[in-house]
Amino acid sequence: MTKVFIDGKEGTTGLQIFERLPKRNDIEILLIDEDKRKDVNERKRLINESDITFLCLPDAAAIEAVSLVENPNTRIIDASTAHRTNPAWDYGFAELSKAHREAIANSKRVANPGCYASGFISLVYPLVQAGVIPKDYPVISHAVSGYSGGGKKMIASIEGADKTKAMCSPRQYALPQSHKHIPEMQKICGLQFEPMFNPIVDDYYAGMVVSLPLITRTLPKKYTPADIHEILSAHYAGQRFVKVMELGGKETLPDGFLSANDLEGTNDMQLFVFGNEERILLCSRLDNLGKGASGAAVQNMNIMLGIDEATGL
């Protein structure tokens, strides 16, 4: 029986992880008393009693929580941004390569990817590896997400009685190019420069689409949508949760619309290739709370435990 503690269970990601675990007979969930949630000594006791601790905390609190670990056998999965670019931590996106999957399986410190970063990296990483996108390429990406990505405060404001007209529309943010996922996008993909990333939050609960436009005349050689589709399909062949959909999405998207919330409640990710010989559009669709957060965290735990990665998902 694996003992699991969720430090920060009351947050959006922590609660989603918690809801995925109770039906499992291989997991014992260690619970903290409500009045001791901020008691450092009690948190320290539970962290060190656990086999695996999920950190669902703000960055500073996650760093503090790691400092509390004294048990050499306690393994950490951090859902915050704090350790995603730290070379001492393994990046928790198993589908990127065999090396990533093996590192997660053997790791004691796994940094769970960001939601936007998951979509971005799923598209960019294979193309950098294949030489399609040079490491010094000026990468530009746009994305739209449901409001649950903003956490409990944003959820409360949009679902509350004081919801404003502005909240009913798509709202672009992080306008100074300051989104906190940009550093991991650059590092994991091996880019020389930070990408331009333009996120939008919209008036629906969960799900996201991350888009990557490619102007073929700016690439090292001429590529067609079929070429890119073949590269992505080969890279993700045999993966359970990441699927490359048919070229052009004609079967999946019969009405020609790519809806961001179609995968809500799943740990799936769908990759699409559209366009023509001059302009290629790549899109990654996922649930920001699923493959973009809690689902990926549970998947990483399963890999670390050496069991079927889809257990409980």
C-alpha cells in the first residue's frame, strides 16, 4: 500500500488529485486535520511519513515543503512552477521521449508540467528534435483556456454574483510577455530564445487549445502539413494519452471548429495539423485540469510506482 500525502489538497489541482485516488485499493491517503493545514510540523510529519507527496502549493510554499523532507525514501511530485527548470528535478512529461519516461520512473523529484507548457512543448519539442524548428527560431504561440486555470479566486469571481460583462468575453493576459510557463517552454524544448506566448482566458470552465503557426518559408527547408503530421505521428506512436489526429481534422472536426473544452475531464491530449504549403497551423488540445495538471500528476505517480500509467485515469 503506497502512502500518499497531498500538501495543498484544498486548491484546484490538489482537490482534483484527491478526487482521483479514493477508489484505488493500492493507495492510502494521509489526511491532515483541517486546523493543522498550515502547521509546519504536522505537514513535515505527513510528508516524511508518505511514500509520495504531491505539492499543490504556491511556488514559495513548494520550495519550503521540499526543505522539510528528511525521509530519503519520500518522493515528491511538485505541481507548482518552482522546480520545472531545475536540473536536479525530472520533468514530468513521459511522452516526450523514452529518456523522460525512464527518468520519471526512477525519480524522487518530479516537476509536473504547466498546462499551457504541456500543449506548447507537445508540439515544439518533437520538431526541434527533428530539426524542423531551429533552436534559434522565433517561436510564437497563442492559447485559450477555461477559467479554472486561474485557480479558486478566478473561479469564484466568474461564477459569482458579481460577474462583469468583461468576464463573459475572451480576455488576453500576461501582455508584457510575462507568463510563468515561458521559462519551462524554452528550457524543455531547447530553444535559444524565449518564445512569444499569448494566453487567453475565456468564459468556460475547463479545457484548452495551444496553437503554433509555422511559416514554411522561414524554416530550414520546405515542409508540407503532411511532413509535419508524419513527424509528430512517429514521435508519439504507441502513446496512451497523446494522440496525433488525422491530417486536417476532417473526421474529428466535421464542422470545422476546434473546441477547447472537448477533452474536459480526461487525461488525453490531441494534436492537430492544418494548413497548406505556405502556412502550417499546429494545435494541441487538452484539459488544463487533466493532462495539464492533476491527470498528469497521477500519471507520473503511476509511472514512479511501476504500474500501468492509466490506473485511476
